[in-house]
Amino acid sequence: MVDFLYIAWLGKPVWMWLGFHALILGLLAFDLGLLHRDKNHEIGVKESLGLTAFYLTLGLIFGGWVWWYLGPQAGQEYVAGLVVEKSLSMDNVFVIAVILSALGIPLAAQHRVLVWGILAAILLRGLMIGLGAALVHQAAWVLSLFAAFLIYAGLKMLFSKEEDAGDIQDNTAVRWLRKTLRITPELHGQHFMVRKPSPTTGKPVLWLTPLALALVLVNGADVIFAVDSVPAIFAITTDTFVVYTSNIFAILGLRALYFALAAMVERFAYLKTALAFILIFIGGKIVVADTFELVDVPPWVSLAVTVGLLAGGIVYSLWRTRGDVTVSAAPRVEREAELRGRA
């Protein structure tokens, strides 16, 4: 049994993978089982910021262990990956806020959607990272493909316009889901499914609620954002353990971060520009450092540039929108559409 724990799996001993997952399961049990047992509990901005600081601190402490055990380079790559993933997840938060607002999900029920959404995101992200690791280790040229995609995604983010939140109800995927599945027009508390009479036979059958529809859309949004974030982290490091652990810690704090950012969405109108430049920088780093080997870019440079761009985007957004009135975490659809149009 002891020998099994030291068998290498994806480049690291099995005990490191088992230990990390035990830590994550313990955190989830503590958070969801003790701190938030009340399903009707509404997380305010103050509590949201506290939870965000809690998860960020734990993520950095784990990064300190990575630095100590695996070396300074791995530690720097982990922190850079954590910052990049956290940065990109901030844009995901705004999209989730628009989805939940457009579907009329109340604040107390939003927490339930986010809990299950985060759990699904962890599983989906693990599968995508595993696939990405297999591709990268099989063919080094995949990194160049990732670089081209990141530069393209950054330029698209920089120059494209967002759809209004009100368009979600008319989205092709939403219309197809409503047509294909039995979805109730109204919420039923915090239930994802309810039993109601069939409109054709009159017999009780299972119906999905708008809460289940919101969960599907939130998970779909995470998959779309993972298409950007997974190549971004592999552009920083190809160490699968560092990639996976930094991703998971970034996702764990997403639910906590949501309630703070969603309440102040209009104050971050220029954050998307900073995120676009981060993607372009990371893609460009691969081109100059790995593809053409023109210059060596140390991990601390990637970390410094990423933090600088993110901080600059946040500070500039807060400065430009100073004096704006902060809205609630569950604003009206019309207000969300207006704010997203400004971003």
C-alpha cells in the first residue's frame, strides 16, 4: 500500500493527488455542510468578500507549499496560474449574473444553483485539463495552437460587443431546451425538479424548473470559459499538478466571489479590456519564448504582468465609475442589460 502511494501518476506521486483531493473534499464539507447548511441563506457582499479572502488565502498557502516542496519555479507558476484563472473567472461571474437575473432567479435560490454549478465545474474542468495534458505531452506543437487561440480570443474579447441580458430568453439554446424538455414557467422554491400533471395525459410526471434551466446554462457558460482558461494555464506551465490545483482553487472561490461582484457589476466596466490583454500577453509569451525561442520569459514576469494588468483594469474601472450607485446582487434584467452594454 505504501509503495502504491509513491507511484507516479501524471508526473506526481499518487499521495499528492490523493492528499489534494482530500483537502478539497474537506473544504467543501466545511463550507457547504457547516457554514451554509441553511438553503434559504442569502450571502451578502460582506460575507462574500470574507469567503473570497478565505479561499484566496488557502489557495496562496497551498501555493506556498508547492513553492517549498516542488521548488520556486513551480511555486511561481502555481501563483501565476491561480491569478490568471481567478482573473478569467471574474468575467464568468458577470455572465452568470446576467443568466440568473434574466431567468428571474431570486438571491436565495442563486446560491443553490452556484453550489451545484461549482461541483459540476470541478468535474468538467478536471476532464478538460486531463485532455489538455494528454495533448500537450503528446505533441509540443499544441502549445503553439493554444497561443494562436489565446491571441485570437483576446482580440475578439477586446473588439467584440456583449449581447444584452434580455437576449438570453430568446437564445437558440434556451428555446430548444424549453421546447425539448418539460420546464415549468414558474419557480418551485429551490427544487430543480417537481412532479406535475402532464398536459397530454394528465398523469403526474417530472418537470424541470427554471432553476434547473439556470444550472444548465451556468455549466454551459463555464465550459465555454474553460476553452479560454485551460489553454491559458497550459501556456504558463505544462506541469499537470500545478495546472489542476491552481484551477480548482480558482473555481472554489468563484461562488463566494459571485455575490460581491454581481452586486457591483457596473463598477467593473473596463475589466474585460484588462482580461483581453492578459490573454494576448500569455499567447504572445508562447510565441516569443517557446515557438521561436527569441527570449526566455521567467514565471515571475508572467505573474507580474498578469497582476499588473488585472490591478490596472480594476483600479481604472473603479475610478471611471466612481459615484455610480451600487445595485443589488439580483438586479432587474433591464438594468443588467444596460450595464453589460457599458462593459
